Amino acid sequence: MTLFLLFIKDICDIFHRLNIKCKLYADDIKLYSCYDVNSSESNLLVAINRLYNWSRVWQLQIAVEKCFVCIVSNTRHNNGCTGSSYGINNQTFASVESVRDLGVPIDCQLKFDKHTAGIVHKAMNRTSLILKSFHSRNRTLLTKAFITYVRPLLEYCSPVWSPHCNNLIDKIERVQRYFTKSMTGLLNVSYHDRLKILGLHSLEHRRVNSDSVGLIVLYNIEWTS
């Protein structure tokens, strides 16, 4: 892997002086371009052609069938642009409305409703499994199991998709509400007090803290890129 990374180290240099952002992860490459309805999309086309020429020179074949275009826009028609505009060697890239990037699905309008619904469903199933699998009703033991096996599902990459709508915030929080209410002797205790007794914070509170750290990380990435 180290030799491969050294081999492709110069690939971002080929997009010099183009309005293009290039991101690499292992053998995946992502190209980003931002433009409005009155501007040209030729920068991205030029970047793709440069990438194709680079691959021919260095004999590193591009899997065109795995390439795709996802146009992010807040309008239904995406400013009239389509994925059919892009391709390599007469092979057109597929145009998609959603793509999974490092485990997080991202759609063409940057809405994460489906992602939220998916992680809540998994987290609720895993919470129920923990409560059924352990014979012990020890609060400390069950809380550690929840923190270890459930909470990461609800917090993975949260700075990317952290919701601002109350219904999504409540939907995520419902998992921890259900778990804490299932603890022995806490059925009729308020959610706030249950968290204090178990030594937990609300999931929303944890996301706010994580967002602050995430913003610092993103700033550092942007500053060094």
C-alpha cells in the first residue's frame, strides 16, 4: 500500500490551475467542482481528461464502470446538468442521486433523512438485543454495553450528517431514551435524571461537541490542501 501511495502521489498536481478539488483515499479518487448556472463546467471535463491521460502514461487502468457523477443541488433539475456530460474514452459515467462515501450515504440534495432512519433502526435492534441477551440487570454493565455496541452506530461521522430538524434529533435521541428507561428502577424517572444517574450525556449534546471538533479538523484539512 505504501508503494502504491508513492506511485500516485503526484496525481493531484495534474489539476493545477483548475477550479477542482481532488481527494484521494486508498485507490479511490474524487473530483469536486462548484459552478452556478451561468458558469462553465469545462473545468471538470478538462480534469477528467487529464486524469485519463495520466492513467495511460503510468499504465494504471481506470475502472470506468465504477465511476459515477453525483450533482449536488437544491433544485430538482440540477441547473440543467446531467451525468451524461462526463466520461472517459467514449464511456459515459453513470449518473446517480445518492452515493455511499466511507459508510455515509450522500444524496444529491445533501439530505440525510434515510441515513438517520437507517442508523436508528440498527441501533434500536442492537439495543433490544443487548437487553434480551444479558441476564444481569446491572446498570453499569448494560450501560457499558450500550456505549460500546450502540452509541457508535449513532455517532459515526456525525459532523457530516448531524441533523438540525427537531424530528430527526428526537428520532435519534429516542434510542437512548428507550435504553435508559429500560434500566431497573428508572421507568418513572425523567430522561434528564436518568442520564445523570447513569453518567451519560444526551446524544444531541455529544454531537454538538463532536461538531466543534469536526469543524476544527475540516478547517485544518482545507488550510493544508
